[in-house]
Amino acid sequence: METPAKSATLDPELSRRLHHALTCGKEELFQVVLDPAADVLRASLRNPALDDNHLLALLGRRDLAEELLTAIYRLEAVAENHKLKVALVHNPKTPAQLTLALLPHLYLFELAAACELPGATPDQRVAAERAIIQRLPTTPLGNRITLARRATATVLDALMREGDVRVVEPCLGNPRLKESSVFQLVSSPRATAEAIAAVARSSRWGSRPNLRGAMLKNPSTPASLFTTLLPSAPTMELRNLAASGRLGTERKRLVGEELRRRGL
């Protein structure tokens, strides 16, 4: 029995749109990059009139296939244009491996924004945070202060480790800051008196028992603050302070007076 031949016919309308995508001028190409057909979008990448503005408009779409985004990434225009790199990172459909390759090319606050992108994978966030932290030693003070107000918990931890009170104060007001980062600061032998005092003044952090105890143990805590903290310290904590090798003679004397005041 004879099998009917199968013939594949190209949709005339799609054929017209493909030809138009390949040959149209600059202004018309802005409409082409809105086409729902993936084949038409791929064809538009081969149009001689295609420029960075068309690609930015295309990358603004949130329904692109990974295959098309990979093709855009490989264009010479992307290698030469910072805005296109940022747009690729910001597109939630860009494959993770491409995003990771692009992150080192972003500026500091672009990296900070990348940490908060909806749909970003944990690996992408970690890579962005790592890139930020690596740049901190050469980041101007003003940028570090601005970063402290909007950074993620991981970046805040690194900023707090620096111990600069000018950066610590805005960190303390960031809702993402974790107590462990503050504790690490007030426990550190590198902590300055000014940074410890800033924590003590904070309405959010200054009254936390764990942090107040760490401040009492740190020799860098200002004498006036040490005296203020003693009356509210638990008795067991005072006894530990009396036996501490970190405190000087004068502070141990004050601890002894407080214990005697309590009849101990």
C-alpha cells in the first residue's frame, strides 16, 4: 500500500515575519524584538541594523528562552557594552553560568542590586556578595557608607569586621544585620572604643544582654560605658569578669565594688 508523502509547508505569515526581521530598518526592528516567535527573535539578531538599543529592548522581556539569551551573550556587542552585561544579569531567564561569568564586570552597586534580584539562585547571590567583599579594601569611604545601608547580611558582616565607626553606624541601622555580626565586633580585640560606643547607643542593639556582656569583657570599651553597664550585669557574669585576664586592675576594682554592693 502506498504511503502518502508528507510535506512541510512554512506558514506564509511566519515566513514574512522572518524575512522582515532579517531585512527591516532600525525603527521597525524595535517592533520586531517584541514578536512572540522565538524564530523571529533569533532572525533579528542577524539583522545588520541591530544595535545596542534593540538588544536592551529585547533583554527587557521576561519571556525569552535560555537559548536566545545565550545567543545574545555571544554577540560581540555584549563584550563591548556594559549596559548589555547588566541587562543580561538582570534578566531572570539568563542561564546561571552566564550570570556568574558576567558578575565580575559589574560595578559595586550593580552587584549589590544583583544580590536582590527576584529569581537569583543562591550561587549567584554568593558570587555577587563575594565580588563585593573582594572590592571593599579599595572602595571609597562614601561608597562603603552607602553600601552599609542597603547590603545583604553577608556583606554587612564584612563591613562590620572593618570596625570603622563611620561604617558601623549605618550598618547598625540596616534591618538585614545579624546579632552575630554585632557580637563579633564588640568581642574583637581590634574593636575601637568609638565602634563599641556606637553599638551601646543603638536602640536596636544596645540593650541586648549578649552584646552588653561582650562589651563588659572588651578592654576597648570606654570606661564610662563600662561603669554604666556594670549595675545591670548578672552576678555570674561579674564573677567571670573578676577572674578575667583581659581586664585591667582598675576595671577589676570596679567589678569587685559592684559585687560587694550586692553583698557578695
